[in-house]
Amino acid sequence: MQIYKVGGAVRDRLLGKPVTDIDWVVVGATTEEMLAKGFRPVGADFPVFLHPKSGEEYALARTERKSGRGYGGFTFHASPEVTLEEDLIRRDLTINAMAEDDQQNLTDPYHGQRDLEARLLRHVSPAFAEDPLRVLRVARFAARYAGLGFTVAPETLALMRQLSESGELEALTAERSWKEIARALMEDQPQVFIQVLRECGALKVLMPEVDALFGVPQPEAHHPEIDTGVHTLSVLEQAAQHKQPLTVRWACLLHDLGKGLTPEEEWPRHIAHEHKGLKLIKAVNERFKAPKDCQELALLVGEYHTHGHRALELKPSTLLELLQSFDVYRRPQRFEEFIAACEMDARGRKGLEQRSYPQADYLRGAATAARSVAVQPLLEKGFKGPELGEAIKRERLKALKTYKDAASV
């Protein structure tokens, strides 16, 4: 029995990055031997065990063969005869197909270290094209390591294009796709994830609504970058630079989908794109079964982001309606995330990345003014039921008028 550290732990140590998760592969062992040593089995599809003390995952060396469509369409074979090289060749990228023994001696049959130095994301073998999930994984690694200068090798991009055109991407489950998308959006440069998916034709398959934004012009006076797709990438980039949470990043990606529906004869204007885009945002949300908080914020940002930009001009009544839509009284955090998404949208414009966004503090002040209305005095005056609701609304409107007047002095 020989035990090796494999994959990301080896890659990140060689890159000088912190190692968090460690995966181990066991060569020359049987399931019975692992159980005898106190390992606990966890793999339903193939033999994976938890270490009795550390809880880390140890997998028996295995080979795999394509047997069906999609991510799960594989037959695995694990036995003591499977070599370390045979186990490593089934992995996605050369930089993930290296192993170390307990003395840090490197086993690198597919030249992963060379590709690390060349800053290349390259597939290990032609079997790469058997697993459609790898298209998303490679795009995610591109987003993670773009800051270090990594790019996707041309031959790997060609295989990803082949997978995108094969119909295999449609076999991915919503859950698997979302897991990769969510992780990719939280990388340092999530816009690279979208760029790589677009380069290999996968964006058109997975998110045609986002792909349709590229080549759609916007008024240069407001959007010096002009192209809506380029703007979306810039907004996503700003969201990452400002360490925004997943909910905000997802909303940033989808906020302008309605512009993809504007007839060419109306370009570069996009009248009512906020409302037109809602059905598209809903479709993308449902396709990937995004978490509820991501779905809700994306729809709200899609519908109201132009309100955010025009906050200083809004009438008190419109401002009140906006606050009501977000339920700022019970869910203040959601409104804070809306403000963040609006600010990222404003900053995601060529040459305007550092421009101040006074609307943010103005909206926060408006929410505070509306929330400051006390309900108890109204109850003491005898208001109840629908009448109480109307009285609260009147008082909040009054508070917002006072706030607006004070802000405009």
C-alpha cells in the first residue's frame, strides 16, 4: 500500500499558494484493507474513505471508462493493480495530475510542473472530452489563476469547443452546473470564467441570455465601453474587486439581460429593458436552480437598478415604493446588497471605475428615514388593520419628503 498526496494540494504548494483541502490516493490496496485500518467508506460510486483521525478523503487508485452521457456517465474500476500513473491520467488538467509521497518526491508523468511554469491550463488526455463538467472547471481555474498569468492551452480550448458543440453540456444537472458557477463567480476574476465559456461556445449553450449581450451597443455618453457584454464583464470584475458576496455577483451578471431583447432598429437605446429582462432572469435562475436569495436579488436588481442610479431625482412616493419592494423594514441586508450591485454597475464602465457613487449613501439615508417612523403612536391614536397600514405609509412618505428636502439643501 502506497499513499500519495494528489491534485490541488500539490499544485498549490508548487505555486506557493496556501493549501486548504488535501486529497489522497491509495495505490495497491483493497477495500477490505482500508476497512481493516479503520477507514470509513463514503463513496457511493467509487471507493473513497475517510481517515479515522484526520477525516481527510482517501480514494483507491482507479481507472474510468465512459458509459453514458454527462458528468455521471462513467464506469469506475478500482483494484490493487491500478498504478498511480493510470489514476492520474483520468484527471482533467496536467497541473492537477501530479502526486507527492510523504517525502515530497514529485510524480509528474504528464508534465504538470512544466505547464505550471508556462502558466498553461492543458488537458491530460483526449479523455478530457468525455466529461462535460470539465468545460466549467477549466473556465473556473482560468478565473482563479488569471492573476498569475494562466491561460487555456489552444488545444484544450479546441476540446472544450468540441464538447460545447456535442450536446453533452445539456446533460449536466442544474446542481452540478450551479456548484461550478457559484465557485467561479467567487474567484478573484470571475469575468474570465464568462470570457472562457464564451470563447469555447459554452456560454451560448448554458446562458444564451448572457451570450446575446455581446455586440449589443449602448449609448456612448453613459457607457464609454459601448458593448453590453463587455460592460457586464466589467461589472462582474468590479464586484470581485470590492469583495461582494455571491448574491451580488449573480445579480451583476444578470442585471442587463433585457438589453439583449432590444430590436436593432432601437439601438443603442434600451427602453424598458429592466422589465423586459425579468423573464430572462427568471429563466436563468430556474435553469440552474440558484439559491432563493440569489434568485430574489437578481430579479430585484434587474427591475430596479436604474432607480438606484436615479435615486437623487426620485420623488418621495417612488422612493417609498422602492423601499417597500425590498421590504427594507424586515430585510435591510437585501437592500444593502441592491445598493452594492447598483454601485458595481455604475463602476463597471470604462474610465469611470473610480467615480464616486453618492446614490449609495442617499439610498441608505432614505431607508433609515422610512424605518424611523414609529408605529406605537399610530396604534395609540386608534389606527388598526388597513387603516394602520395607510397611516404608516403616510408617515413614511412624510419622513421621506423631509429627508429629500434636507438632502437637497
